[in-house]
Amino acid sequence: MYEFLIKNYISKLKTNDIKQFAQKNGIELNEQELKIIEKHIKNDWRTILYGNPRPILDNLKTNLNEIQYQKIENLYKEFKNKYKNYL
């Protein structure tokens, strides 16, 4: 059931939603960085939530500012830990 809800939410996710969430968490991204992150969210969300996200994080590390990347990785770990019982 959770997977259905997540899939439905992600299908409606817009670039601006990602931008607002990032800004709310102190992460400033340019348009190219937003598009890269949106692509990974929309195409790789199952891996991000249930699998090994290391290749995705490595790709982000090469395409993002180091400070912004660190903030994203820390935020990912925080949310993954916080919601692990629901995944």
C-alpha cells in the first residue's frame, strides 16, 4: 500500500516542489541540479527507498556542489532512518 502511495505522489511531483523542499532544508540548487535530482527521484525512487542508493549518490556527488551534496546525503540518511519502519 505504501508503495502505491509513494508512486502516486512521485508521479505528481514537480521541479518546483523539489526546489521548495530543498530550500526549506537549506539546500540551494540551480536549474541543472534540480533536473538531475528530479530525474533520479522519478526514475530511481524504488532504489533510493528500498535498494542500494550508492550509485545514485555517487552520480549526484559528481554533478552537484560539494556542500549541497553533503546536505542532501545527510538529509537522505536522516529521513531514511526516520521512516525506515514504513518502508
